[in-house]
Amino acid sequence: MTPTTTPTITVFERSPDRGRGLARDMRVRWALEEVGQAYEVRLVSFAAMKQPAHKALHPFGQIPTYEEDGLVLFESGAIILHIAERHAGLLPHDANARARAIAWMFAALNTVEPPIVERSMAALFEKDKPWYAERLAALDEQVHARLGDLSRRLGDADWLDGAFSAGDLLMVTVLRRLESSGLLQTYPNLLAYVARGVARPAYQRAFAAQLAVFTKAA
Amino acid sequence: MTPTTTPTITVFERSPDRGRGLARDMRVRWALEEVGQAYEVRLVSFAAMKQPAHKALHPFGQIPTYEEDGLVLFESGAIILHIAERHAGLLPHDANARARAIAWMFAALNTVEPPIVERSMAALFEKDKPWYAERLAALDEQVHARLGDLSRRLGDADWLDGAFSAGDLLMVTVLRRLESSGLLQTYPNLLAYVARGVARPAYQRAFAAQLAVFTKAA
């Protein structure tokens, strides 16, 4: 099942996070590093992302995309699942454990990430609005509800369900979006979980690669 | 690969949508109907959903959950993918087409649904706030950005990528959340797409089953 060509992913030409590894290509880079699959990178500007050529690859004009042997994929979750299905290392072999790891992938993206993104967007675009303080309090409460549940489930385990999986990979990248908010400080086990994730050599290689793109552009 | 026992899903004892089929169990019911798999239903009250017994099944205290032969799953996307992997009818056989259908599943849940949910929540909880009109305009703009892209990609096709798939199933249920907003009216092809989805006999059976639960409770 090893692909016959090196896949190509698209990434921001100049990431709005200034190389902090919060853009969604970071997840895909990390997954590829975990399984030892080399990849090519194509830089896309904000202007180009909204043009028909890129929207043919990604209908919503975003990054990352993934191209390999005539297959074009978008959505970081789908790309990571595709990589995990073709390589060992990101999903357990046992069928039930595999299904549960995939549940954590969806949980990271559909249950934990949305309130975190909503909070980040408000912090970016509503900071000067008269309602910001009241909105932020409500948004923080939403995020805390998710973090509290996640922290209780994780307990003192290293990973969410047995060995490290694509579910942990996505959850760690989602939680990292809260680093500058201070909200994670209430949950020592989640802080330690994120620290375990970013300490992985594959994460470190992926992080360095995305930072190099930003540094070169800046 | 046919399961040896009938799966059990959890659903709202009294759905807040009053039986309009917008709760997330509807997606799972529809998927089970598409593949012809019988299922059992266990009703859960709002109070019980937040108790440890239910959180052992669903860490975030939500519905639906899915139990089968010692496997417990949460997240509607993960449950539907699990069903689609064990039964014919929801994912194409061709590997590349299958990966693309899964990309649409993630797109429905991670790219299209979040701004729609954010708008619904604002409409519920911020209606009396002085900022509501300004917020709503911004939220509508976000939703329209997604709908415009989706409408362009769908074009005059029946489904998002070839035959009906789990990607369409999720996208139709996500778009249905906009029915009362009027925002879909700008996109005749999306209206027709939703209409094609809900006209499927499997959808109709699933809808009737969830409505019966609400009607009995009311």
C-alpha cells in the first residue's frame, strides 16, 4: 500500500501564525513524519488560495491539500486518516481500538476545535467591540466545558485511548491553539499531554519544517 | 463483517428541535437505514447525559453513542464511518473515490457545520443582546462564504462526488440546520440537493423514527 510517488501538500506561503505551527498543514506534516513518509510542499498565497486553480483542489479555498497519484484530498482530518490507513503507526490494528481512535479524530475536529476556533476568531475580530468582554466570558465557558470533560477522560493516562494515535495527534494540535489564551493552565494533565505530543521527534521535525517556510518568507 | 448483535444508539428523550430531525442521532439513524441495519434506541434525558454513567460512553455528555459487541463509539461522524466500513452503500469501492467521500464527511463536520452551529447558537442565546444585529450579519457572511463555495463545487451534479455517499448524508443533515434561517434560498442547487437527500426512503424512515420518539414524549 506504499504510494508510488511522493505526496505534495499545500501550505501558507506566509502563515498568519508567524511560524507557531498552528496552521492546519502542521497536522499533516506531523502525521507524515510519524509514518516516515517524505513529502513535497507547494506554497500558496492568500490571493492564490481563493482562485479557481486552488479551489479545484480545495473547494473552500483553504490549506492543506494533499495530492498523490491522481488523488486530490482536502480536510486535514481526511488527509490524516488516509495516511493512517496506508501506513502503520497512527491507528491500532485491533478493529475496535481503531474505531475508537477515529472517534477521537472526529471529537478533536468536531467537538473540541469549534469552540476554540470561535474564541480565537472573536479575539482577532471582536476585540474592539463594546461586547467583547461579555462574549469572551461566554466563549471561555464553552471552551472550559470541553476541556473539563477531556481532562476527566484523559485522567493520568499518557494518551486518550491506549497507544498514541491519529486521535491524539489531532487533539494535541487543537489544544495548542489555546496556548496563548492561558485557558489550559487549569488542567495540568492536558498541559502534560500537549507537552508529550510536541516532544515527539516527528512533531519536532514537522514543526521545524513549517517554521523554515515562514522564516524564509519573512 | 456483519455485526452479530443489533447496535444500540442513544438519542434525546425529548429533542430540543421538537422532532424536526436536526439532532445528531438523525444522521446515524439515516446511515443505518441506508445500509439496512436494524438498531435499538435508548432514550437519555438532559440530566442523565451529564452523569458519569453516560459520560463513560460519551466523554462530552452528548448524543448519539453507538454500542455493539463490546465496542462503544461517540461522534456521529465516527459512527457513520464505522457503519460505512462494515456495510455496502455509503462509501465507493474505488480507493481514491472512497478517500474523497471521506473528505466530504470531514468537510461537512469541520468546515461547513461550525459556522452554521455558531449562527444557530447566537440566534438562540444572543437574540436579546444589543450586539445581535451586527453579530448576525457577520455570522451570515461566514455561512454564505461556505455555501457559495459548496454551491459552486456541486454545480448541477446530484451528489458531491459521484454516487450518494456518507459525505452527502452528513452534508445534507448539516445544511438542514439552515432551513429556518432562509439562507439556503440563495442557492437553488443546494436546496435541490437537500431535497434529494430527504426524499430518500432511508431518510424518510429515519425521520419518522426520531419524530415518533418526540411525539411519544410530548
